[in-house]
Amino acid sequence: MDDNTNEEQATELRSLINEVKASGMKVGISIKPKTPAEWIVPFLGEIDMVNVLTVEPGFGGQKFMSDIVGKCKIIREASKEVHIQVDGGVAPSTIDACAAVGANVIVAGSAIFGSDKPQEVIATLKKSVEAAATA
């Protein structure tokens, strides 16, 4: 993509963000594993949440892509206010890495619903996010 295409897309996205906010709703944007975190940084002051996909979109139960959590760190360093949601493969074994770099909203469907003890999984995930938030 050339710079003009990127500029046109940014203008269209900003227009959509403004429309959504004008209707009284909050705005969240998802970024796929191959999308660089730097792409979203110019919009952070205008949106409420970034959903960082830590698996390729399409279906549940995929393996967590640990190299993606670095995106959360870049986003968190650029904005302390925006909510950062991690989505895909998040489980008790991966939550600490996510929380440590600023993720404060978790999607952990397979880890919770695939567990014999879902309440324990939820408690573990919540504890990790809360501990990182107060560190």
C-alpha cells in the first residue's frame, strides 16, 4: 500500500470513529496478528479499546501466539487509558505474559469453557490481571 492509500484509510477510519462516538457508543478496534502495533497508535486517543488478536481469526481453541504480546507493550506505552484486550489462546499458562505488558481485558473462551473447573480458571485470570494493574 502506498502512503495515499494509508492516508485515505485513516481518514475513513477516523470518520467512522467519530460517527460511532456521536451515537453515544464506545469504540474498539481489533488488530490481527500480522498487523503491527504501530498501525493503531495514531488512533489511541480516539478509541476506548484495542482488541489484540493472539491467534488468527476464525475459530476457537487455537494455540496462543506468544510473540504477539509485544504489541500490547507498545500500545500500553503509547496510551495508559485505552483498554487492551487479548483474544485467542489466553489461559492460566499465558495470562501473566499478557497482563505484564498491559492487557487488562481478557477473552479466554476455550480455557474457561473447556475446563472442569471454570471458576478456578476465571479466578486465576482475574488475579493475574489485577496484580499487574496494581504493580
